[in-house]
Amino acid sequence: MLDTTGVSDERLLRLREAALRIRENSLIQAEVQGQGYIGQALGVSDILAALYTDQMRFRPEEPEWEHRDRCLLSIGHYALALYAALVEAKVLPFEELESYAADDSRLPMSSMSTYTPGVEISGGSLGHGLGIAVGIALGLRRKDSDSHVFNILSDGELGEGSTWEAALEAAQHQLSNITAVVDFNGLQADGPSQDMLSTEPVDEKFRAFGWEAIRVDGNDPAQIVLGLEALRANQDQPGVLICNTKVGKGVPMLEDREKLHFMRVAEDEWTQARAQLKEVFDNESK
Amino acid sequence: MNPSKPPVRRSGAMSASIAGEDQRTVKAPLGHALVDVAREDERIIGLSADLAKYTDMHIFRDAMPDRFYQAGMAEQVLMGMTTGLAMEGFVPFTSTYSVFATRRAYDFICLDIAEPNLNANFVCALPGLTTGYGPSHQATEDIAILRGMPNLTIIDPCDALDIAQAVPQMASSEGPTYMRLLRGNVPLVLDEYDYEFQLGKAALLRPGADVLFISSGLMTERTLEAAKRLAEDRIDVAVLHVPTIKPFDAATVLRELAADRLVISAENHSVVGGLGESVASTMATGGVARKFLQVGLPDQFLEAGALETLHERYGLDVDSLISTVKNNIG
Ligand SMILES: Cc1ncc(C[n+]2csc(CCOP(=O)(O)OP(=O)(O)O)c2C)c(N)n1
Ligand SMILES: [Mg+2]
């Protein structure tokens, strides 16, 4: 557990408000699509708020600015959450959210760099992100750039050998300009992660692979930002922030629902979901 | 709301159904066929890489939990596990999506399974364009990738009947097989014809003097439908169904090519390296020249969107088949 007393109340409120808007933006997309990856999106919103409103350097009007920090989302099905964060970061216009997954939209259901400003890589086939992060980190180092590379990956992606090959490479080349952020939500397509291919204890595995690893509550914004800062201070090793997150976080009716990779939400439930989100936020802000 | 505006179409889940609304379907034919075969054959083992639920393998998993292995999301070692079990005399049926089996795990299938000609069977979902999810999940070139692999049998079933009848033949045949799996509510089409699935054999489903469709997979349902509708315009269309892409039944294809008709291949796959090119090379090497057109997916990364939109856009729908015939006949 990190001591979070150093995170000021104002900063915390800013983070929580950003996460709220990212959740609201995700709900808009999930509702127009009628179903989908809303459980994951709600769970990862605090991480995205920390990265896009507190930690990363970028220019909203110039998504390909050379000196930006790179954030690679390798989990393509989390696309709606990324679009929600890119709206919060003012890279994408709010109005575009309604085109999520629609024909000829710039916001496909699975994120693709060729479609959307601000999206660095194409996801969908899982286990690609960390390897690409290694190459980008090497490239940035060759250019004497101080830009940082983040890779958001899922607990499921830790099953892929390619992820661990990349982890070895990053340590081999002492790529301290990489921070991996694992959204550990305990869920995969066929069921709970521990019943698929258990990767626990994940933090010890990364340490054994030459990384600095910190494990936090991935729905606690203060812990997330402090964890990211601590990892970035390490000049010798790549860092990984393992975030324990809750599927459906912030909307009790979805938190309590059976944990499913593809969550079912009835047509008449979206209004209630939005109301619950606001209610929980207001109660926690008192 | 503007009432004249058409509704927005969107891509659905990874597992979008290919069946039309008012269509006869069978639920999870692969899963049930596999359970039936496994009751008779103790060697059968099921495996999946975090996609049992999305490949109908969950039916087998739930019926025979002690004969199923969940590999987690790790497709390369999934093939390693498949290899080792086959080496020890078991008959694995291994499921994932076509893209992950063919793109990520090719090397492991090729050298460890195909070269020693092990009896291992791959049942892989989302072949060709059966999801609007985008290039990561659209296996538009799976046949092109796999046709060059010696020893491998490639099956492109049309419907639930093809799947149910293919499974026992995959289990009993020597060497590896790969099925382009249709999952979920799978259309039932071929029971209306005098037809049985026979591994390695093409079958004429209907005769016709003017046009010959040579089709596989879900396109056979559409060529049959197109043939029915063209009959109303007095265009007489034959349909040759080729559910085994490799080994290719060149003898039957050449027999059908003997009559001089417009020949159109139709496949749910890229026009590069699939059924159409198999037909073309059979024609050329067999010394037959016919007017020949290929219906299939363009040599491009396809777009994301609603499946229906994409089938129309890329010409896999029945209307496109009909206009291809009308524009090229006579
Ligand atoms: C290489 C690869 N294998 C399989 C899949 C199919 N798939 C999509 S999401 C998923 C679950 C992976 O686990 P995780 O990302 O932790 O899932 P979530 O938390 O979103 O349920 C699987 C197996 C894929 N997209 N890529
Ligand atoms: Mg997960």
C-alpha cells in the first residue's frame, strides 16, 4: 500500500471528476451500441484519468506531436474507454462518441491506429502491445527523447508468451522509459482469470524478469498516480503498475452483475446506470 | 428523429450470428457433434484458448469436463499441448478463432503437427468475413495461409449439417484437419438436398445449363438462394458445393467444367489463395477454358462495421451474386 497523504485534495478531486466523465462517456457509447465492454471500461476509467489528465505529456490539437508521451492500448476491446478518455483529453470531440462501432465511423469497436486520432496502435489481437512498446522505447532512446511509453494491457494478455518475451527484452535493454499498466480485473472471455491460466503472483513474476513492480488498487486515483510516479523515478529498470480493478466500477447494478466478458445490459437500464454513477460519485464526494 | 433516415448499423459482439432472422438454425452443432463422437471414442480430447464459449466448445467442456483442457489465452502453447496429446495417442479437437490459429500459431501447427502428420483437428471460428469487428478478427486469408501446408485437410462447411457430419470424419481421418467453424445459431440448409458430407468430395447440389457456381462455406447457402431467384428469370444455374478445399476434388470440378457454361466461384475468403484460385488452376492444368469470374473478398484489409453492411459492400450478399450473373451472362 502506498502512502497517499501527499496527494492534495484538489488533485484528487480533479482525478475523480475526470474519471467520472470518462465513465459517462463510456456509457454513452455502450448505450448506442446496445451492449458490450462497459464492465471493462468502467473498471479502467481511473487508470485512464490518471494517465490522460495527470501523467502524460501531449497536445490535444496535435496528436502526433513528436515529444508526446505514447500510450499504447493493446486491449482493442477496451476501445470505448480509450475514446472516452480521448474526449476528456480533448483529442476527440464529444459529439463523435455516438458514432461508436457504427458503419464508417472513426471509432471502431476494436481500437485501430489507422482510424482514430490519438490511438497509437491497433489492438484486437491481444499480446502485441508490450513488444511494440519495446521498439518505441528503443527508438525514443536513440533519438535522445525524454518521451515516455505507457502500455495498458489486460490480465488476459499475461497469458500470451509474446508479453513475457517483451518483458525480457525491456529488462535486457534497461528500458526505464517504459511503464506497463496491467488492468487486473480478474476476468477473461471464458471466465475468471485464475481458472484460465493463472499468472499470480504477477508482481513477483515481473520482478524476477527484471522489472520494478508496484501493485495498487486500480480504482484509487491517488494510488495510481503515486505508483506511476514512483516507477518513472526508476532510471534503470522498466516499471509495471499492476492495478486491481473492479468490473463495472462506479455503477453498483453493474458491479453486482455476473462478471461477464461481454456484459448484458437491457435497453431500459442505461438511464438507471447513469443515475447510479452520479449518485455514487456525489456520495463519495461528501 | 427524421423518419426517412435509415437506422445506424453497428458492429456487434465478436460472436455476431450469421443466421438471418427467419432462418432454420441449429444451436452449436460443433459442440454437440463432438460430444456424440467422444462418447464412442475415448481418445477425443477438447482444448481451447480462452474461447470455448465463443467456439461452441463449451458444450463439450460442460458435458465432458474431465476431457477438456482450458489453455488460457496462449495460442502457441495451445498447439504445443495439442501436439503432445496427439503424440500420446489422443485425438485432440482444438478451438480458437481462425486468425489466431493461422496467424499466431502457424509455425507450431506446421512443423509439430502437419509434418509428422498427427491426427489433430482444429475447429476455428470467425472464418473469412463473419464478424464486423475489423481486421484483427477477420480471417480473410486463412485458407491462403494454410493451403501451402502439406498434409493439412481444410474444410469450409456451409451449414450445421456439414459441421455435424464432418466432425466424425475429421476424428477418424489420418493427419491434421482444419475446419472453418460456424458457431452459435448455425443455418440449416443442406438437409433439403440429396447430399451428405464426404471428406474430400465436392457435390453437385443442383444442375443448371446456363451458369455453374462453384462455392464453399456460407457462400453455398447464398449461391443456392441466388440460383433459386435466377430461375424465376429463366436463368438455369447449377451449384457445385466444395466443402473440402484441400485436398481439392479436381476430378469432380473438371467433370462439371466439361459443359460450356459461365463459371463463377464464390467464397467467404480473399480472392487471393482460396477456392477461386484452386478452380482457376484446375481449369488451366486440366486444359479447359471457360468464362470464369471470382466472387470473394478483395485483397484488402476490410473495414469494421455491421456484418450485413460489409457483406453488401464486399459483394458476398445474394443480390451481388445475382447481378454478377446477369451482368456476365449471354
Ligand atoms: C491473441 C488473442 N487471442 C484471443 C482473443 C479473443 N479474446 C478477446 S478478449 C479475450 C479475453 C482476454 O482477457 P482480458 O483481456 O483480461 O479480458 P476481459 O478482462 O476484457 O474480460 C479473448 C480471449 C484475442 N482477442 N486475441
Ligand atoms: Mg481481464
